[in-house]
Amino acid sequence: MNKPIALFLLALLTLALACNSAQQPAPPTATTATTATTATVPPALKPAMDSFNANDLLQHIKVLASDEYEGRAPGTKGEELTVNYLTEQFKKLGLKPGNPDGTFVQKVPLVGYTPTTSFSFNVGGKNLDFAADDYLALSSTFKPDVKVANSDVVFVGYGVVAPEYGWDDFKGVDVKGKTVVMLVNDPQIPDPNDPTKLDDKIFRGKAMTYYGRWTYKYEIASAKGAAAAIIVHETETAGYPMKALNSIRQENFGIKGSEKGRVSVESWVSFDKAKELFAASGQDLLALKKAALSKDFKPVTLNAKANLSVKSVVREIASQNVIAKLEGTDPKLKDEYVIYTAHWDHMGRDPKLQGDQIFNGAIDNASGTACLLELAKAFTKVPPKRSVLFLAVTAEEKGLLGARYYAMNPLYPLNKTVANINMDGINQWGRTKDIIIVGLGNSTMDDLLTAACQTQGRTIKPDPEPEKGFFYRSDHFEFAKQGVPALYTDSGEEYVNKPAGYGQQKRDEYTKKDYHDLTDEVKPDWDLSGALEDLQLLFLVGHNVTNSDKWPEWKPGTEFKAKREESLKKPAV
């Protein structure tokens, strides 16, 4: 490593624990992230730090989020345009094809399926029909016609089987061929010593574990042999309104071969409609929800039969991950990799809508994809010792499918993949005194980001909304599951020259108004100065990892540590 840079990084790590929220320097200009923010970094890194440019970033976002790209759904004209654009940009930067076959793409075999559904229950001899706004349903079995008829309905609380907590919501009850109803998220267990707080010794208190994710709930229902799985949706505990799931009514995707063993029908129902179903069956959903907070909870069979139908238009497509490579300069280290990820896809267009039909996905995630290009540009200014991969993955919105496919079919060995840094959405509201790490405390990547904060006088903070399970909702999670240390950041909360609470206010506004909605478009009041500073930090972390003698590690007690240790014992393939 260049000696001045090595000394700089060592000094930063020494200072990491002392990182504080000192007054920040003057804001960068509208077009670059220069000025005092780069004054404390070595001159050798200045060309990279100065290369981050708001106009370039915005231009990439405008192209990717334009109506021409039709919302960037996999298997559409939008995918073709996106893949071509990213490939051309990587070529312009002089990067090599990331696929060893000499191309910039990795084919991802997907099956698309567009559902038409009906949803009703027979309760005491009377039909209870669900209107379109009451539920969402699909079948990931890739079959054109699926019916669940006259199926017993069993409420299984949160649907969690967690031996480490001594928790089993099924209690040995046979649910084969039955319809299971589950509450969203983890059990929120009150602290026995203070009922106003949650017990963080069980399911991490307020923070969602993987047991709270809808993907887990469908997995456990499948493992138990259920015919159908219903999740009762609540905005507060899910972390998003039910309308954010509306893309389920459009074309959905799965990786070819993943249909084996899946529960026939996967669905969500509104809490109000679920209350109506339970009441008609002689049960009180609110009382059962409270009872489900106990380890002693036992499944409750409702006086109802489910009649569910899903007809699907099915097609196979070859979607694509886009990958570029900047080869390392050190012959001994160039076969080790740092991988930056962002998903290029969004929700496409819905021709059934009147007026605007295109889900442009400007923040989610044209912005993260644009950041991938800006980081690639920066790394070309200061070539690293290890190789860097820039991976734009497909079908994140359909269940992290592109990232999952890469993690299960890596183009480069995962036990030679030193770290993953993921970007999903950027800060569009200006500079902050802090930056959030989603999953703070998981790995030593936190320490590297803390050190990088010294260049900007900023602090790191934990996710202010851990109950929403963001760590399990973006592409880094698929790398983490395979043991690769991963860093995923979010916009800070303390905005420079803004009142207290401004950050949470803007976060709530985005979730309510723009998240997975037609309104996620480029807006004239965006201020990308904070996004540029965040990018500088992610560059510093990645540059550190590409040049350091020490690999990042999972911290003790983290659920991914054992997988990493097991992986590193195996030969690289």
C-alpha cells in the first residue's frame, strides 16, 4: 500500500471510536463533492474524491428513471435499455467485462407469472368474499391454475419456529393441506420489568429478525406442508402500507427451479378484513394477537374453510445481472474481490391504470445504480490492489432474486470475495451530520465507516427503524447469508441547518407518498450534496478494504459468522 495512505488509514482507525458530531465544513458545490471534505485525505486519493459529481449522478438517474425505460421491470424493453446503458457506461470508464466469458452480463433464468385471483371463505355456511383491496395473492409454483378448496383455516400466531428462543407457534399441530394465517413481523414481547419497553432478549426487541420477514413466513408454511399461507398486514409493524405490495398484481418472478416445495398460495390480507373473518368465525383477532406474544400460545382453528384460486400467465425469461470489473494492481491480491451492488430493476408499468402508468423508481433504485457508476469512475482514478466488481442486479423488487442467483452461482469465489457494499436509495435532501448503518454491530465494516467519517466530522448511527427489517430487504442480505461481510447504509437523520426531526419527517413522507408508488420520480427540489458525501465515505471504505492486509470480519455472535468461517476453510472454486 502507498505509505501515506496506509498511515492515513491507520490514523483513522485509531480515531474511529472518538468520532463525534463536530460542526461540518462548508457544503460542497452543486456539482462536486470537493472543498474541505477532501482536505483531510491524502493527495493520492483526491482525484477519486473530487470525481463525484452531482450533475453526473443526476443525469444517470434521469436516464434510468425516464418514462422511456418504463419502470425497468425484468423481461421488458426497460430491462434491455437499462442493461445496454450500464454496459455502455462501464465501457466508457474503461472497465473490463465482469463475466469471465467476456461479457458484461450474467444470465439469470427467471419465470414470470402474472396472477388473476379470487379469495373467499365459507364461514358457518355463509360465504365471506374478499374485494380486490382486501388482499393480495399469488402462486410461486409457476403453475397456470392453482386452487385451494374447502381448506381448514388455522391461526398460528406469528408463524415462528425459533429453537434458540424456545419458541414454536405450531406446537406440533399438523397443518398439511390447511391454510395458515400469520401475523406480520416478530412477536413484540414486552419487557417484564418495564411494560413500556420491549424485551430485547427475545427476537431482539424492536428490531426485526429474519423470523419477521414475509419470506421466512412463506418458507415455514411450505416446510410444514400448508396449502396456503396468509399474512395479516399492518402498516406499523410491516414498515410500509399495503399498497407498497401492489406490484404483486402485476408480473412476479422467481428463479427457475425455486418452485419446488413452495406453498401453493402466498397472500396478504388487510388487518380490518382479517378481523371480520375472525369475528365471523367466533374469534377476536385482537385478543389472539395479544395471546400470540406468549411462548405458550397454541394454534387456533377457525370455523372457516378457505376457497382460493390463482390463475397465472407463465413465461420464462433470461433476465440479466450487469457486472463490470476493475482488476487489481497487485498480482498477489488481484484474485480477491470487493463487490459493490445496487439493483437496477423497479416495478415497471401497469397498463390497467388510468393516466400515469409508469413506476419510474428514481430513488428506488435508479439512484443506487447511478451511485454504482460514480463509484466505478472514482476507482479508475486510484486503481486498487484487489479487484473491484460493480454488480447491478435484477429482480430485487421480486425477492432479491438477482443477488440470490449471483450468491448461489458466483462468477468469482465467495471465499475470495472480501466484502460487499450495497446501495439501495440515496439521500436527496441535503447534507447530514451522521450516516446510518443498517445492521450496526454486525461486522468490522462498521469500524471502517466510522474511521472514514473522520474526513467529514460525521458520526455513524444505528437504524432508527429496526422494526422494519431493512437488513433483510436489500441485496447485501444474499451475500451475508453466504458469509460475505456486508455493509448497507442509509441516509443520516441530523440534517445540516435543518430543525430536529427533519430527517424522520422526510423519511416518513417518502414511505407514505413515494415508496413503490408512481410518484417516485426525479424532483426539482432534490439536493444531492449529502448523497455525494455519502458516496465519498463508501469509496473510502471500499478503498481501505481493497488495499488493507486485513479482511473485514463478522463480529462474535452474528448469525453469519459461522458460515464465513466454514466458507474460508474450503478451496476457492
